[in-house]
Amino acid sequence: MTAPLIVLGVSRSGTTLLRVMLDRSPGIAIPDESFFIPLLARRHGRTVEPKPFLDDLSRIPNLRAWGVSPEEVSPRLRSGMKTGEAISAIFECYATKAGKPRWGDKTPMYMRHLQVLEELFPDAQYVHLIRDGRDAALSFLEMPEGTFTRTWAHPGDAAHFACLWRNEVGDARVLGQRVGPGRYLEVRYEDLVTATLQVVESICDFASLPFEPEMVESAGAVDVSEKPHQQRLLHPPTAGLRSWRRDMSPGEVRAFENVAGGLLAQLGYELLDPPPHSPTARAWAVLAWYGARFAAWNATASVQQRSPLWRRRHPPL
């Protein structure tokens, strides 16, 4: 198997649309969101032993949804193998079943675990899809209850989503500087929906993937019957579905820009007000509050996932 291709992007930035398109290439299989990579990294450290690793896999519902069983992964494991290799074996099994030579992943949550990805998959390539954070905020904040598992660390307004967007986009761009242009490509959502063919071709060229025109004809290519927040995938890519100029109040726009206006301007997005030289004191307070809240949530999740109680709470499926 070749190096994985990981699609990065803040939640509600169009990463599912891009995943569906890339998954239609004969050169790569990218399943629905995995969620389990940080979990397995926390539970197994640097190396794995097959028996406990497979026992954990039997408790992960995503694998059943993918049609991958622990028994199918088992022959690919060996005692003492690196954890990244063992996790890769899961995706390789999925790719083999799909008849593809390479695997990828698209899980926006991993924007908060970039260092883990780097350590596990040292040869991975990354495609970072960036969307105007104010439009992403509209989409995120409009999602109905029950669409996903909300936690007390989730942003609840434009300013706190700006914290998430600013931190995650900034961290991914720093990752890009570290790994270099051969392994990191930045793409704009706004270009993806207006110049779809050219953008997808450029990604395939970057990742050495076979390109086929059918890849951009993604409308209806995925089952969204149980995903009310992804119904737009039934239709062709469309620009302007959400517009902060039309749908956000001036107060919400300024709250977002006070926190993340500098990065918006750096990326070339138009601002409601002149770009700030730096966040205001109030914005720094919001950023500090968000950072502390997320750090507390991440620490709590880490302890819970490492605990033996995790197996008790997640019986074999």
C-alpha cells in the first residue's frame, strides 16, 4: 500500500463533498468518518499486540458500517508492530475490499489531532480544504440537535466557532509548512464548487491519483438517508448556499472577525471591517476561554479512552 491521503478541514467546510469525489477515483478508497484513530493511539501507545488491538476493533461501530471485521484485519497484524501500521491495516483492508490500491481518511475532528496523524503516518499526504469561516459557522450553528454528538466543548455561537476555525486552520497550515508542498496541498471550498473539475484534477495530480471526469459527477453518489445535515450531496456543487453577507447579523460577523479577522484577511477573504492588527482584548479572552475548555475536554476524553472502563462501556458488537 502507498502513503495515505488525508483530507483536512474544519467541520462544515465541504470535506464530505470532496471525500465523495475523491473516493470515486479508481486509485483510492476513502470511507466515511473514522473517529477511532486518536482512540486507538491513546489505548495502544507506540506499538500494538494483535489480541487486545483486535478486541478493541470489535467494539467500534464504524468498522461494522464499513463492512470490515476484526477477523479480516487480523492477518495483517503482527506482534510489536507500530500503532500507525496497525491502524493503516484497518484502512488497507477496507481499500482492498473496495478494489483500490490506496486508502484515505476524512474526519474533521482530526484537525485537533494533527500531531497524532504526523506521528502515526509519517509519509501521509494532506489536502486541506479551507472555507470562509463565517460561512462554515453558519452551517455549523444551524445543524439541528441530534445531527451529531454534541459535547460541552462544542462552540455555541459565532465567536466561539471563530476560535475553533482560527486554531484549526492555523495549525493545519503550520503542518503544511513542516511537511512541504510535496505532502500538503491547500484548496478553497469556494473554488471547489465553482471550478470543480479543475480543482479535483489538481488534487489528483498532487496525489498521483487517476482522474476520471465521473469523479465530479458526485450528486447522489452517497447514501444520506440518515444524515439530514448532508442532503446537499444529492445535488451538484452549488456556490452561495450560505452567505455570511446575507445570513449573518453585523454583530455576529464582527464577533467572528474580532477573533479570526487576521487569518481571514491573510487568506484573502473580504472583511466587513478593516482587518484588525491583532485580536482585541475581548477576543483574546474568548480565545483563552475556548482553549481552556477544549484542553479540559481533550484531557477528559484521553483519560476515559485509556481507562479499562472504556471496554465495559463499549461491549463487543
